[in-house]
Amino acid sequence: QTYHPGHYSGQVTLLRAQGGRLFTSHDPEMGWGKLADGGVLVYEIPGSHLRIFKEPYVQALAETLRQTIRLAQEGVERENPAPTV
């Protein structure tokens, strides 16, 4: 409760579940926009927060992770994500 994160100079990639947002933030960046000086890339994954780890949703999660890791390794920063999942 006493921890206050500082600014991050890079870009943050946020993967959020499409469903099940009853008790979560309505901010699409979930507060990261205030901390990430390089902006926030938001990818919405099909399924609810708990179901994205189960079939068939886990396939979309895995593919999005593969794409974002590849882009990070290549040093690519993107403004508008275009996931192919």
C-alpha cells in the first residue's frame, strides 16, 4: 500500500482480457499511461481474465506473446498494435 511506482522511460505492452471487466478499471491502459513515458500498447485477448489461460483462448494469448516478444527483440516500438490473432 505504500509502494508508489516511478516513471518508466520505455514503452509498456499490456495484454488485457476482453471479457469479465466488472471489477476492473475502465481505463484501457489500466493506469500504465501515467507511468510509461514511451506510451502503452494495449492488446485485447479473447476470453475473460481467468479463461485466457485455457483453450481456446490460450492460443491467442500465446500468439500475441510471441509477436510482442519478437517485436521487443527487434527493437520495434509501435503506436497502433495490429495483432493478427
